[in-house]
Amino acid sequence: MLTSPPKTYRVKSFGCQMNVYDGDRMAELLAEQGIAPAPEGEDADLVVLNTCHIRERAAEKVYHDIGRLKRDDGTSPLIAVAGCVAQAEGEEIMARAPAVKMVVGPQAYHRLPEMVRAASAGERVTDTDMPAETKFASLPRRRRSGPTAFLTVQEGCDKFCTYCVVPYTRGAEVSRPYAALVDEAQRLVESGAREITLLGQNVNAWTGQNAKGQTVGLEGLVRELAAIPDLARIRYTTSHPNDMTQALIDAHGEIDKLMPFLHLPVQAGNDRVLKAMNRSHTVESYLEILERVRAVRPDIALSGDFIVGFPGETEAEFEDTLKLVDAVRYSQCFSFKYSPRPGTPAATMDGHVPETMMHERLLRLQAAVDRDQLAFNAASVGQTCEVLVERRGKLPGQWLGKSPWLQSIHFIGEAEIGQLVPVEITSAGPKSLAGTQLVILAA
Ligand code: 5AD
Ligand code: SF4
């Protein structure tokens, strides 16, 4: 069936920050084709569901979302399923959901405009290639940015942790070239970014050649970006312990614009479990890295990811995870119940942990993390903290932003979006801080 070309679009991204980045880039591509973002609350002619496959019932959620897009008159917008579910289950989606006209994988979305044209002409198209040409070279230049921006510098994973789909959905580890990244960062800053978070599934495995032709690691890229005058803050995520080089650790002590925050997933606090996960680090080697990071940057805030109930995990092994949390004192953490992912080695391992037991372990872990998070935040009360203002709050005169340690802060003051302002912290909760802006009187 022939449909008229879409005039409006909506991109809905789920999952990780890299998906948010991809969603923004798809939006820019569609805008370049003259398709406008659909106004809030109005139906769009074209909807991109940018999906995540990392945990539980991802595909069911997509079918549910597709069903919800059906209009009262029985028609649907042009639907594209993108992201990691598209990559992993594209064929099945096409077979099961006739309303879906496009399936596009995370490495192929630069071809979305052609796909939209074909779909408008009545075709159903799937593109889950991982082409040699990089999508990045074909994407439009960055023109818009809020005060904080994401920049994907590395994609894919060669680590093959036994629970994880990423090596299958995102492919092998690839670093984007140095010059392209410096250029994209400059454009983002020209468009309003004051903070850039460098993204990658294994971001600290990034490597490239600088302008002098020298091979450098992520610290080299961070150093170059730190020289962009209007860029105030640099962050990076997500890192693997084995790629945490001394040069990158040292950068935390040397580069002021590199924020004192490190997200370094460990997943479990027991060596047998880590081995079964194919993590290729031990509890001791992980703690030793954190010690070296704290040696150069004593105030660094640490964050981690945990999986509870990995197949075969015993009560005693889980308690080792609690001990690790007690030892590290994280400022925040993400913790998940193990979810078997089709096609991964762990899915067929023996000893799957019952759901009720996983739930109970998750609650205990989260209680321990909440305790540390509250203690970390409470230590800021009475201090003055520099906040990057991201948006207005709900109350008059209220603003929202982040501290250097990635704490969410709401404060009362007279600020502007994108400013860095000093805020006196007056109270702390487990998830956020409250404060008052200090007025700097002109001399
Ligand atoms: N089950 C539960 N959690 C998972 N993660 C990745 N795969 C799984 C899975 N199969 C978690 C890990 C990872 C984060 C992004 O998601 O903790 O670091
Ligand atoms: Fe989800 Fe992983 Fe894909 Fe990100 S890369 S969207 S976390 S499956």
C-alpha cells in the first residue's frame, strides 16, 4: 500500500545512553529530510522505536509498544523498529508485526532515509547489516545541543561476558577516528554543549591516532577535548576494568575538566562467579584499580553495575558481593537480576536461581547501595558545589543540574541553562541534593 511521505516523526529510545545518542542522530537524519518532530501529545506519521535487548522480555515490550501505536481508526503510523532488538530479532518482528514497515540495526541507521522512502512506497524493509563503511561518516553534522551532550566514541564489544548480548547486537569493538571525534565535539560545543560524556560499550578501550600520528588511548582524546575553551566538563562511560590503563587513571589526577566520577562495572564480588561470567578480572584486581584511581583523585565518586542471581550463585557468593560493596562505598550503582539472554552461554548453564531468591538478593544489595549513596550525599551538606545548570525545576526560581560527582542537585537561585554556578548544599537524600545558589558579588 502506498502512503504519503511522513511529515512528522517521533523517536522513542530505550536502554543505554548509546541508544539515546543513536536516537538523537536518527532524529537529526529525519529532520534533514524535511520531516519535523511531532509536537508533544500529537500523533506522528513516522515512529522509530529504538529498542534495548539487554534484559528481560525486551521483545514483548516492543510488540506491546507497536500495539499501542494503533490509532482509533485502525491505522498505524509508519513504524521503524531500530536498536538492539531489531538487530537480534528483526526477522521475527517482520513476521509477527505487519504494522512494522522498517527494521534497522544499530550499525545501519544511516540508511534510514532510503528506508523511509521505500516504506512510503509500500515496501517493507530490513537492514541489519554491519557494513564496513561507518554510519558516522554518513550522518549529518551536529547542529543542536543542550548543555550536556553524548558523544559515541567506541562501539561494540570483544569481551564476551557469558550473560551479555552486546557482542552479538553491536558487533566487534570499533573506535571512531580521533579527528572525527574532535570535530564532532567542537560542533557540539559550538551548539551549546558545556559537558560532553564520551560513550562506548567499552569506552576505555578506545584508541586512535592523534594529529601527530601517535597512537593514544582515551586519555589522549580527553586531553585534546579539554583544550576546547567553552567545554567545561568531560565524562566517559562505560568502562571495563581490564582496559583501565595507568595513563587513563593518571588523567584523573591531571585534567581538571575530567570530572571526578568513574563508572566501573564489576558485576559480582566473588571470583568463581566472575570466572563463570568470563569477566577476566578478579575481586582483588578490581579493588587494586580503584585504589590506584583514589590515589590520584581521592575525592572520586565510584559507580558500578551488579548482576544478582547469575546461574549457580550461592548465598555465600552473593554475600561476597555485599562485602565488596561495603569495601568500596559506591556513590551510586545499577543492580539487576540476572536475565537469560537467548544465544548467550550463561542462558544454558545449570543452576538458574529462582526468581524469589533473585528478588530478595536484589533488595539486599540495593539497601546496601542506598545506604552508601545517602552517606556520600550527606557528606556534601554544608559544602559549596559547582553545578552545571541543565533545566528549570517545577517550583518558581528552582533549577536542576549536576555536581562534578554526578549528583542531581535542585537549588533556588537566579541561573541560566548552561551556566556553572556555586550552590551551597543544604540537604541530601539518597538520589539528590538540595541547595541555594551563592551570589557572587562583583568587586
Ligand atoms: N542480565 C542482567 N543484567 C545484565 N546486564 C547485562 N546483561 C545482563 C543480563 N543478561 C547488566 C550488566 C551491564 C549492564 C549494562 O546491564 O550489569 O553492566
Ligand atoms: Fe541495550 Fe546493550 Fe543495546 Fe545498549 S547496547 S541498547 S544496553 S542491548
